[in-house]
Amino acid sequence: MLAKRIIPCLDIRDGKTVKGIEFLNIREVGEPVELGARYAREGADELVYLDITSSHEKRKLFAGLVRRIAENLNIPFTVGGGINDVSDAGRLLDAGADKISVNSAAIMQPELVSRMSAGFGSQFVVVAIDAREENGRWQVYRNGGRIPTGLDLFVWAYEVQERGAGEILFTSMNHDGVKHGYACDALARLSDRLNIPVIASGGAGAMEHFREVFTTGKADAALAASIFHYGEIGISQLKTYLAGENIPVRLNNDK
Amino acid sequence: MNVVIIQYNAGNIRSVDFALRRLGVKPVISADPGVIASAEKVIFPGVGEAAGTMAHLRETGLARLIPSLKQDFLGICLGMQLMCSFSEEGNVPCLNIIPQKVKRFEAAGGLKVPHMGWNRLERTQGRLIDSSFEGEYMYFVHSYYVETGDFTTAIAVYGTPFSAAAERDNFFATQFHPEKSGTAGSRLLKKFIAL
């Protein structure tokens, strides 16, 4: 049986790991390759590295980092941030990334999703969507949650699936950083509507939130950052808990 | 150890290269039939699409060379599928080393395609994938699967049981990605190198 995935997310700025709290107040928490390898040893199923570097110049550091991650990590990883065209994605593939995630660029240029999935395969293309619930409607935002797009979450997610996205990474801006649990209602609706995997993001604060997101939220994978970075929940502890709740997870089985 | 990774337009060559280097093996990446034929071990990785890749293998002569190899050979993911008799992906005849068909997962009853993530090996019974791998989780990413059959050495279940691994003489194949499957995957690659 396919296991539910636990995915720590590492935000990278200028080659270092940081985590933004509700997209603000950024502080550093560790060296990206080392932190990723530690998560892999603890049982992370996959990692996401998001480059939040603002300057084009410093972004070059990221491609070098991606190669070092690929050399050292024995689990799959996704990289995102600042991918604006097919050649950006191709460079990251060459550096050793297993998947890339696109967000704002896909909104500005939806055919980018089609071109990337045709060129590199659907499995390589994750579309990240930030959305906020406003008056009962989930509106998609771009540029790190700063610019409303007028797009509806469910309509947009379906469109990128039809364009060949391999997975959806949905972050609820209402829940992100609040630590009161994931947006399970919206996630369940997404999962029912789509036939590609849905990664839940935003809101993890306790182990029960992961149980909820995999049951009522119907998510295939759950992403979290600060609770792992600050050691509030250990990954192996979390997986042992989930296994005890009859949720299929990969437990470390070192021989 | 002279390990050659067959070079073609597959996406995961670099990952396989890095995984072997982590084990202290420095593989040669080559499309040269002479280099491939003289290797001690051959790895045939694969991420991509079956029909286009088969056409490429026929043009380059690799389609004739591969089934004739006598050394230990490991096909990964699409590599495994291309070792079969026929793929529904583009309806293309393949290398016919493992006489099974490659079919598409049907996205029905809530089953999401591709099958992406970690799944358990069951009924492990091969020389490479032996009983020590029973219950191990491995990382899979695929929309097509190899049916179970006489050469199946491990199954996994996703809607239906399918061949997670197969062996025939010196030919070994895994649908999952050992290069991305954590310590279990590393152990498998190490075992293949040591066969």
C-alpha cells in the first residue's frame, strides 16, 4: 500500500535555510544540505527546497546548492522558487533535482506547465498554489502571497492537472504559520476533484494535525517546516504515532 | 569495479551516478556499445516515455546489444519496462528480455496516477531482491506497470498487484528507484554491485 508522505520544507535564502512565519519575520535555522540529510535519516519521505532569494545574482548559488543536495541525499527532493521558464527547470533537472515546483510563473504563463510536463514528464512538475479563503471562496495569490489573482483554487488546480502537472502543493494562507491544523475541507475537495496527488501545506502544529490531513483532508502528503526545524515534533516520533493511528507510513527499517 | 550506466535521454542518470558514488563506486556513463559490452555491471536507468525511447534504442543499436549482454544488468523504472515484451505506452514492442506486458494504471475508484511515493515490497524471492527486502518501502514514480509473471521477484500493490522487481538470469529489474529509496535502496545497489 502506498504510504502517506511526510515532507519537511526548507526555505533557502542566499544558500541558507530560513523559515518565514506567515511569510514575514524570516530567521535562519541551518545549513541546507546537512539539515536535509538529517531529515532523511530521521525518516522524511521527500524534501522540498524553496529558493526565496530575491536577487537574480544570488540565485546562481541555488543551482550549486541543488547539485550538492543531489549528491548527498538518498531520497527525492523538489526545488522551487524563481523558476520562470523551461530552461530554468532544465538547469535544475541537470543539477539533480527530482521535481521542480512552479507557482507565480505558472499563473502568469499557464502554458509553461504544459511545456514543462511535455519536456520533462509530469512527474517532474509540481504546481504550488497559495490560496486564501475569502467570503467562502478560495482565491489564488501569487508572488509569495502578495498579489491576488482572481483565480479560484479549484478551477486553477484542475487546469494545471489538465496541463500535465504531476502534483499539486496547496498552501492555505489562512492556516500557514498559525499551527492550528491544515485546511482539511479545502484539501478534501481538491483531492476529490483531482486525479493527481495533493500535498498539503500550512498549519501543522501538532501530530494530530497530520492524522487529520491524511484522513478527513484526504491528502497524499503533508508538508511542514517550522515544527520540524525547531524540533517541536520529531519525524520518527510523528511516523510512529501515525502508524499507531493506522495511517500507512514508511517506518525506518534499517538493516 | 567497472560499472557502466547506459547513457540515453533518461532523466535520472545523474541520480544513479550520485547514488553509486555514495557507495564508493565511480561509474562510467556511456552510450558506446564497446564500453557497455566490456563492463562488469551495466545499469539501465530510465525516466521518460517508452515509444520514443525504444525508437532511440533501435537507432543507436542498443536494442540489439542489450539482450545479448552476459554481465549483470539492472534496469530501473522505464529501464525495467523497456526490458519487457510490449508497452501500452505508445503501443511499442520492447526488448523482450522479460516476457511480460506493460500496462497503464487506470485512474478509477480514486486511484491517482502516477503511482508516486513509497510502497512496500511483498513476496520478495529473487537473487537480488531476496527475503531480506520483504516489507521494505521503496520509492516509485510511474504511470505504467509490469504485470506479474514467472520472472517477478517482488510485487507491490497499487490498485492491483504488479511487478516491483523481476529477474531473469543476469538481467535484474526494479520498477522503483533504488537511487532514491533511502537506506533500503542503497543496500540494494550495494548488493547488485557485489553480485
